[in-house]
Amino acid sequence: VLDNLLSATKAAGFDLASRGILTDQSAVGTGNSYYVLGPVHDDKPRAPQMVGALTEGAFVTNPHDAAFLAQDKFLGAVARGYANAILQWFQTVGR
């Protein structure tokens, strides 16, 4: 998802900074998970049994990102990045 998002926004002329990828563990602590994505342990309740990714394309609290978010061209590029990531997942994993 991150690679597709960065590629699409760059192709549209936007220099979006990569903030990397966090695992549940690094974001919310050992043994915890984002509820929407569900825990990896079978002894804990899980969210729906489907693939999921929690992403943030840009931040309104960052002036650089906020300027991008005010532009339709940027929003379209973000949408293309997400769409490309979904398509790539179906083409490689195919469910």
C-alpha cells in the first residue's frame, strides 16, 4: 500500500514524505493490536476475518501535507495509489 501511495502521488508531482510502516506491536505495544485489524493470537477476539490495512495518506496537522490535501489532484493521486494497491493484492494473492 505504501509503495503504491508514494508512487501515485510522486507521479502526480507531489513529494509526500514516507513515514514508514508500523506494526501493531510498535504502535500500540506488545500483546495489543488495533481492533479493526484484529490480534494475531487465537486467544483474543478478532475483528472480521478479512484482510485489512490501516493507512494515513497525509496529515491535516502537517502544513506541507495540508497544502496537498487542499488540492483535488492530490486527492485523486491518493485514490489511485489505494486503488492500485487493492488491484495488486487481488492479482498476487487473489481471493
